[in-house]
Amino acid sequence: MKHDCQETEPLISGYLDGELTQSDRQRVDLILEDCEQCSLAFAEMKKLRKGVGSLSFDQLTETEKSNMTKNATSGAGSNLGQFLAITGLILVYGVGACWFCWEVVTDAKFVETGEAKHKLPMFIRLGLPTLTGGVGILFFTVLFQRLKAAKTDKYTDVQI
Amino acid sequence: MTADSHLPSRDELEALSESGFALAIQLLSRHEDAADVVQDSLRKLVHSGRYKAQKGSPLAWFLKVVRNGALDTLRQRRPNDDEAVARLAATAPAPDIAVEREELAGIMRRQLEAMPVSQREIILLRDFHDLSYTEIAEVLGIAPGTVMSRLHRARNELRKRMKKYLK
């Protein structure tokens, strides 16, 4: 069968792997019957394919495999725990702090009772909310940094 | 995978870690590096929840993650590569002596390791991991139509390198 070996060769790979269409497969069948160069390429590639398939490489030990699976799945639970804890903290601290600051800034107790002994000085009314906000921002910044580091630190599991 | 679970079962994870490690060790040649890559890939698989959501074969998706991790490791390792290759070449026996000493499998493995990663990986994905062309395209992130020609070029390169041992 008339053909260009250079052009046909990629089809030989597809033929070997069973990835050709029926018409291409029939074409290659005919070429392999006629062309010595192409049939040599086919035979050598077949031999290489078998050789690569039977190579042996370093493998994981049973202990390594089991530890890997355990580490991967145990992380899933702790992630859910972290998510719930952080959400709860944000709700309690966020709502609680906002309520507290609102009470202090508006001097709610004094407004409610009208008694002078309940009146808060200005530095408390402005200072306490500022302090609460500052502590909250610092706390959550450090918390997120630690969580990020814990997830990306390659040496978390290294025992010294 | 159990029907009510978003996570793969322990057996599935172990099977994936075996295949993933095989690819990682083939690309990285160092046990510790390959184990790190597989561990990271397993974490990604479990935490991303994509195992159930992804469309194609789970193995192809996992091998893609492992391959990307291995390539990242290779990129980070590159400054020392020349030194490692030089050390390997220095300890490797001359070809003729090697033929007498080593089996064909050893020679083939060494020739594969000496090939560019892009050629080595496509041969291994097909002939060792037995992936279809569609799965190979998914792992490598290339068009399925280009797999056959790329694979053929890679096989031809290996064939040239192994020419004298194939007779």
C-alpha cells in the first residue's frame, strides 16, 4: 500500500493502543502487511510498551499508605470543627461586642433611668468601644494567621 | 465510595495513593518528595470535596493533582538538578559494561529518567498507568487530539535511546 512512513508512524502508536477508528485501523493493517519499516517500528514500539508496563518502581509501605489516608481524612473533621468554632466565636464576640459598645456609647442606662450616678464619663464611652474593637481585630488577625500557617506549614508533622 | 458520603472510602484513598505515588516517584525519583506530594494531593482531594463533584475519571483527576504537585517540586528543586544529574552520571557505569550488568528493565528505566519530563510522563501515563488518550489529555491539560502525536514523538525518542537493546 502506497504511503509515507513518516506520516503513518503516529497512527502506529494509536493502533498499538487501540485508539484508532475502524477505517484507520484497517489502513494500518494493510500498511503493516506491506511495509517493512513500519512493521519494524510497530514491533519495537510493542516491545517498548510491554517493557515500560512491566517496570517496577519504589512503592509506599503499608504503614505509609495507612498514615497518609488517616492524615487526609482526619483533617476533614478538624476543618469542620475549626469552621464551627470560628463561626460561633465571630457570632458571640461580634454580636456581644456590638451590643456592649452600643450600650456604652449611647449611655443607655443613664438614658433609661435618668439618674446621675449611672452617667458614664466621656472617656469611658469612647475608650471602651475602641479598646474592645482593637482587641477583637488583633485577636482575629492572629487567629487567621495561625490557621493559615497551620494549613501551609510543611513541617507540622515533623517530630523533633 | 458510599452513597451517603462526599468522601472516598479508605480503600479508594489507598488505591489512589498507590497510583499517585507511582507517578510521583516516576517524576521525582525521591521517595520522601513523592510521599509529600501524594500526601498533599490526598488532603486536597478530601478537603476540596471535588472527588464526587468532578466529571471525568477520579484517577485521572487525582493524577493531575499529583502531577502538578510533582512539577512544582521539580521547579523548586531545579538549582540542584545539575549537581544530581552529574552525580548520577559519575556513578553510572559505561553503556557497554552496563549492558552486561543490568537487565533491560534497568536500562529502560534509566533511559526514561534521562528523557525530558514531558516525554517521560506521557509514556508512563499510557504504558504504565494504562490511561486512555482522553484521560491522558485530562491529566496533562492538553487537547485529546494531540495525545497520539505527542505520545508517538515520546515513544520514538525512547526507541532511539533503546535501539541497540531492542534487537
